[in-house]
Amino acid sequence: MLAAIATKGDIIIKNCITKHLESITAKIIEVGGNVEDNIDSIRVWCNKRPNKATIKTLPYPGFPTDLQPQMGVVLSLSNGNSMIHESIWDSRFQYTDELNKMGAKITAQGKSAFFEGVKKLTGAPVYSSDLRAGAALVIAGTAADGITEIYNLEHIDRGYENIEDKFRKLGAKIERVTE
């Protein structure tokens, strides 16, 4: 869902419990995305630069900490200054250094990160520090101009089977290269 917002895409997710996604869809709408909720599917699309937002992670039904890095990519590309406050885990902002390598303007301090939105990200070599950061970097690489090389794929593979195939089916130019 957040990949659709970051890339100005349009997706449909089938066979889901849309009620469980309300905290995410509320933030997607806040940043200017569109959500069409059907009984067991959800369509998410965006055709403009996202708006700024303030996010605070909370236990369910609040905004999930597991999606905080992916939302960080969206806020990196937003029109304005945004903030994420991580109320659940320490050291959840390691991905911000990697996004900054791609041209993002993020300052992480303690349990908060401040995002000065940029118009675009640029491909760069980046390192996945954990599963969620890896997913965020895949989204960032898909949204970026140029080539993004992501290292430490074992973190991504631990939670996302064949992620490159799934993104390719959505139209991303992505391939796995083994050295």
C-alpha cells in the first residue's frame, strides 16, 4: 500500500480484512493517497506527491511499528516537513541513513525522526539492517531515479519470499543479482 503512494502507483490487494488496515489507510488518506475499501479487497492509488504527516507508532489498532520504515519512504518524498515518533522499539531508525544516501533529508534523534520532503530520491548502494528497513529500501529503490543496489538481502528474504517477483508483477524494474 505504501509502495503505491511512494511510486504514484495504483494497486488492488485482494483477500484482506480491510478493518485491520484502518490505521494505515487513515494515514494514506492524510498524505493525499486514495483508498477504495471493498468487502475483502482494497485499492490504493496516488497520482501526486504525498503531503506531510505526523506519525506515532502504537500497538494495534494504532499505526504499526512494522510499517514505520515504509512510511518513512513516503514522508521522505512528501511536500513539507514530517515527523515519526517511534513509541515501541529503540533503534528503529537505522534505515534513515540509507535513505539519506539516496537524497532524502532525514534527521533521527532518539525515538523520533524528522523528514524534510524531497522531490525525488536517487539510486545508490544501500544496506538493509533488518527486515522492515529492507522492505523500505525496496520501495525507495522502486521510487528512485537511477539504479539502487540493496545489500544484506538475507534480512529481506527472512520475511518476504520472492519480493522481487512481487514487485516486478506490479511494474517495478527489479532483479536479484548474485555475486
